[in-house]
Amino acid sequence: MKCPYCDREMLFGALTTTRDRPCFVEDGRRLTFGEAISGVGQLTATKAKGIGTGTPAHYCSACRKMIIETGVCR
């Protein structure tokens, strides 16, 4: 896959996690404790946890950008 920022070839791999799942929080906002434990903001692409699980991703080492397909839990 070509990087949409610099047009160089991207590396294919996976976004993985070992403990907590990555999440998205809008700038200037904090999650409440209840939202955090209920999964608000978690990336749906990384719901699977455990050894060997991951979300397919493309990474550009030149731009340091990563592209994944995901949704955000509300």
C-alpha cells in the first residue's frame, strides 16, 4: 500500500495490545470513570485481546503514520 502522505511504500503488520485497549478521546475532553470502564472511546478494531491477536495495519516509516480500519465505541 502506498502512503497517502508521502507516496512511499507502507509496511504491513498489526496494531496489537498486551493489557489495555487503545481508545480515542476528543481534544479537551476527559472520560469519566464509568465511561472508561464501560469501554467508551475504545477502538473496535482492537476488541480481541490475547496472544497473537491484532488489527491489520499499514505503517509508513518515513512519515511515522499508521493506517487502520476501526470504529469508536460510544
